[in-house]
Amino acid sequence: MFGFAPYGPYWREIRKIATTELLSERRLAMLKNVYISEINLRINELHQLWMDKNSSRKMNEWFGDLAFNVVARMIAGKRYFGKSTNCEEKETRRYREALNDCMHLVGIFVVSDAVPFLGCLDFQGYQKRMKKTAKEIDYFLGKWVDEHRQYLKDKHLSEIDQQDDFINVLLLNLNDQPIYGRDPDTIIKSTCLSLILGGSDTTSVTLTWALSLLLNNRRVLEKAQDELDIHVGRERQVEESDVKNLVYLQAIVKETLRLYPATPLSAPRMAMEDCTVAGFQVTKGTQLMLNLWKLHRDPHFWGPDPLEFRPERFLTANSSTGSGHDTSDIDVKGRHFELLPFGSGRRMCPGVSFALQVLYLTLATLLQGFHLSTPTDSPVDMTENSGLSCPKATPLAVFLTPRLPLSCDVI
């Protein structure tokens, strides 16, 4: 996967293709209808659920299905979850299970990481599971590539839509030629896997934590809905153009990313030469990781209440809390080292703009459209699970009641 490739010509070439052809502002504007239509489809399904007298939904699954559909549609033109899918149910279940296993196994502790000579024993069984999962994912991604290659063979170049999905773009760019010794199929499959894991799982995890925090902090939830009523109203559904006015909702997303970064530890980085960092000697070849979980909860910067969910810290000066720092102008795009949910520098997450657009619009549409509560109004369990990301350990069951008139048109 290009995210773990060493810095060099191969990494630069693949990252350039990914950022230009999928994650650039121009490309996202062209594909904006994909995530907007997906959000609206999923919201309509929640309305139908309520009309069928079943107002309870496991929202962690709902967020996961939505995020995966968005990324899969942009990358491969596939829609796996919901009523209007273009994939078989059996295929959907297998692929979802393989991706979940991948996210879990990549972040799990393996004894051979600490004691390498025990690797051949595999007494934990993780290596066997990893190999099985790798074969499953390779099968599905290979199937995607074969389908798209056949599509391009059947189409004349002039008939290919400029808005075609990312696999078609990659096939046209690579033209079945290897890049720096790597065959095109391997490049396409590994790049797509990077984008799927980075774009779907982290988005759904963040949305799940955001809603969990709001349900445990009803004052913040009500304030966010009041903001939507003021700037959007209840006569129409919130649109992407409204997000710039929803400053409190943006602060909620920032505060969620601070408390629950999708990846608590940054991706490993390697020192390319001997250097000194804050007085510490770092030898060439040393692998380094940032503990984002600790960094985002540092009381020296965030004040005496770093564990408290308080979006207001991003709206007003924080000096009154005792930290002496103004946190009102901090963003999440790598310019402020106190808050790095997407990393920083040339190797930061290339999909930060896309992720924020989906997070803002999904959360805004959900909060505007529904009254939300938990079973018996009990607090949400905030226990975390293990894995590459930081998923919630227990399902997030939520009761939803429409908040907008049923006659309100969905865009």
C-alpha cells in the first residue's frame, strides 16, 4: 500500500495519481453527487424504518455501510449496502467480513513482533487468519480490476466518461505498464485497499464516536440542532453549502477527532538520516510513531479538562481554563501539532478534505432530520476496541424519530 511505501519515486507517482484523480478539490467537486446521493439514500431508509414501526437502529453499522458505499462507488462504481445495491448479498457479506478482519488484524499485538523467532509457531493463529484475509481481499479487488479492464476494452476512448471511477482512471494512467518494477494489477489493488481502509473505516468510526458523545451530552446535541434550525430551518434538508455557517457542528467534529482520533497511533515513520529532535538523538533507520491519543489529551495544552467533551474550546479562547493557550483557531489539517488526527507534512492523509466533507454533511443531515435517544435513555457505553482504528466495543443502538416534516423534500 502506498501509504507504507518508502519515500521515493514510486511513492511520489502513486500519491500524485491518488491526490489528482480522486482526492483533489477538482475531482471531489465532480464526484460530489456520489456522497450527497448516498447520504440521502441512507437517510430515506431511516425514514422508511420509522414508518415500518421500527425506530431502533444500530448506528455504528449504519455509518459503516454509508461510508463504505461512498468509497466503493467512487473507487469501483459499486454499492454494497442498502436497498438499491448492484452487488450480490453473499458477496457483500464476504467482502465486509474480510475488511473488518483486515482492520482488526493489522492493529493487533502479535507475540512474534516482540520475539521474532516465535513467528514460525503461530500459536495465536493470527498469521493463518492474516493469510486467509489477504486472499479474500485480493480476490475481490482482482475481480474489480478484471471487470473494469473488460469495460475499457468494450468502450471506445471517446465514450469513457470523465467522471469514471478511480479504477478506470488508474487503468488508463498505468496502461498495463509496470511502475518502478511493480506490476499494474498489484499497484491498483494495493492503492484501492489503502483508500478503502483509510476512507471508510476511519469515517464510520469518527461518526460513531461523534454520535455517542452527543447522546451522552444532551446539551451539546440540542445546541447543534438549534444551530441547524437557525441557519437552515425545518422546511428543507441541509445542503453542503450550509456547512460553512454551522460553526458549532464543525467544532463538534474537531472535538470528536481530538478525543477519539480514528487511529490512536500515527502510521510509522522512518528517519532517513541521523537527526536531533527536542534534544533526543534519532539514528538513521529508527521507526517513529506519534501517540495521538496522548497528544490530544495533554493537560499542558488543553487545560485541566482534557477528557471533557467541550466543543466550545474551538470557538473561544481557552486561556480561562488554565492552560494559557488559545485553541479557538486550531484546525485538523496538520498545521497545529497539538491536534493531528490526519497526520502532518507530505505524508499526512491525502483524503482530509473528502473526510471532513462527508463527516460534516452526514452529521448535519442526521441531527437535523431526527430526534435521537438511547434505549431507556441510558448512557452510551464508551469502551474502545482494539485494531488499527479505534472502534467502539459495543453496538450503538439509537431510537430515531423524524424531526422534519415528512413532506420535506430530500435533495
